[in-house]
Amino acid sequence: MPFRRRVPARPHPTVSVVVPVYDVAAYVEDCLTSIARQPVDDHEVIVVDDGSPDRSVEVVERLMRRDGRIRLLRQANAGLGAARNAGVAEATGTYLAFVDSDDVLPPDAWGAMLASLERTGSDLAVGTAERDDGIRRWTTPLMRRNHEVARPGIDVAQQPLILADVFAWNKLYRRSFWSGAGLSFPEGTRYEDQPALTRAFLAASSFDVLTETVYRWAVREDRSSITQKRHETADLVDRLETKRDSARVVRERAGDEVVRVFFAEVLPVDLWEYFRAVPGCDADYWSLLVAGVRELWNDRTLPFEETAVPPQQRLMGWFVAQDRRADLESLLAWIDANRPLPFEGGELAHPWRAEAGLPPLPGGQ
């Protein structure tokens, strides 16, 4: 279907969509076309050029001539958080949405969320997202758990695990809620979604959880994605800082059960990627990882080995907390050789026996 000519959006459209653009000339047309095709015709698209070094802006300007609903803001490169904040400041719609410029929307991304918000009066709605590598589409385990059933008009105390759904783009927000709660994305750091979305869920009087797929998240093989750079020390610095920030807000604003779920099931879910990056890392990376795990998981919260991540990840985290790099690297080599971790009575057997100083791992296998 060609990109059809559209008239400009009304002064107060139903949905304002913020699309940051940086080095995405190969993808941005598909992204904007998927937005243009949404059944909710009354929307505006605020594209924020974050100092893109490629031809992305040329593509956007060509599409702007065909669709008057697209607006272009330009700024020196300041990062995703700053670009999103700039777009939000220009948004005039009743509702606010975010789309990353290398992703696409399914055929009706907003319909179910809009209908739900109109029924409930909630502050935001959240649907499920699919990952897409060009060959297959799938939903991650935590995303499936959070969206197994529709739950309109709930709060964080009723579904603490929703704090794991820290993506800006599979949600629709009331613009008045976003502004009234003083929400924004951290600037100058990666992983800006988690602090912003943690605050959004905790600030919401209620939100609607939907089962519908509302977003398609592209998996790139060119290693351009932030999430493919776990081995870089700068990446680890940013990740730990966003975890500290989110943990601080949860401890300040949430009840005991929400705090427990957050430290046990939400905060540790992606640490295994940094544990896996240890072989070959430098001493600064290792020291930073050890300090971060000890700071966030300890006697005041819970030790990492008592989190709810899979047993081999708990073991990795325990070795990090104990500053046992050689043992972690041996464990990773064992796993990479496709040898399952042997358990006896809920404890690891040879060669990872409890006699070596390893505590029992809760939950056994």
C-alpha cells in the first residue's frame, strides 16, 4: 500500500506519537508507514531528529510532503531520553505514544488501548509486544506473564510484576497524566525507560493491562542496538545507575510486597547478560559488576541467590557477589559446553558442590 497523502492533524488530535530518529535511514520509512496506516486517523507524529548523521531526515522530509500529520523537530545529538522529552513538549494530543524509529506498529496498535481507557478512565494502558527478527515473532516470558489476562483499572499493588514492563512504546498515556505526574526520561544515559516507567506505574491512580499485541520490537543482527553492547563498561555504568534510580523510587513509594517482587523478579532479570560478558572483560568492568550486585542485593534487600531468576543465573550472581571471577568463568565454560548443572536434593552436585562454599539455591531445579 503506498504512503497516502494526508491532511494535517487537528490542533488537538487524539494521539500524539513521538518518534526519535538517529541513524535509521534503512528503517524509518517502514516505521512511519506503519503509523500512517493506523485506524486511528486523527493523530500527529512528532519526529525528533537527534542529530542523525545519515539520510534519515531526508526520508522523513519526503514522507512529510505526503502526510501533513508528520512534524519534524531537529536538535544536536543528545540521546534518546532528550529526544523523547523534546517531542513530548510539542505534543498536543489527548493521548501520548512512543515509537522507536527502527520498529513498526501492528495494524491496530491503539484501538484496544483507547477503548479501554475510555471505559475505565485509567491513566495509561499497556499491551503486549512481540519481538521480530524478520523470520519469526515471539513474546518474552515476562511479557507473557504480565499479559496473560486483561486487568483493567488496577494498580501496582495488584500486579507488582508489571514493573518489569519497562518499555515506553507498548503503552498509551493520558497526556494530562504524563504532565501532571511530572514524568520525563533521564537524559545522558542509556536504559532511560526503566526509571521513567517505574515512576509512571507508581504514580498512576490506575492502569489497564491488555492481552492484545500493540507493538513489534525489531531484533537487529548488526550489533547497533544498545542491548547488544553489554560487554562495554560504559553500558554497565548506565545500567547500574538506572537500576539504582528505579530501586530508590520503589523503596520510597511502594509497599513491602511490591518491593519484594521488584528485587526478586524485576531488577535482576537482565543481569545474566552482564555476567555472560565477564570472560575477557577488564578489571574495571569486573569490579564495577561486583560492587553493583553487592549494593543492590544484600541483607537489607535479599541476596542474589535468593532472587527468582533461573538457578544458573542465581549461581552466576552469587559468584559475582563473592568476587569469584575464576569460578564464574568456569561455570560459563561448563554451560557453553552444553552440560546441564547437576542437582542433588536442591543443591548443586559435583563439580559445584555446597562443600565448596556455595549455599543452597532456593527452588532447586
